[in-house]
Amino acid sequence: MQPAVLRVMAPWFEEWTVAVLERLEALFEEAGFPDPGAEAGLFFAALDGVCRHFALDPEHYPLEERTRALAALWESRMPAR
């Protein structure tokens, strides 16, 4: 989150973020979610939060527990087919 680093990385990071969100949106659309763009944004934000917390305190952050919970949350929200 250092401003000098962000300035250098901004173009790459923006391109990467767009690509990830587009792929997530396609996956949520394929899964039948009514608003795949919103789901992609929410999922990406939740995953970003997990990653940030882990990066800040990897020794104490329950990464596996959080990623399992995140997967279970979206699995429980899957539209019926």
C-alpha cells in the first residue's frame, strides 16, 4: 500500500483486476447467479480481505478455515438448477 509502489504497479494491477473480475463474472453467470457482476465483485472483495489479513499476520490467521468458510458461503448461495 505504499504510494510509490502503487504508482508503478497501478497499470499492471488494474489490468489484472479487470481480468480476474471478468473471469469470476463468467463463472458466476455459468453457475446461474442472477447478478453475476455483483457476485464477482463481492467474492473478489471477500477473497481480497482474506488475503490481506493473512499477509498481515500469517502466523495467527486461520487461512484454511477462512477459505473453507468462503467457499461454503458461496456454495450455499448457489442458485437451484
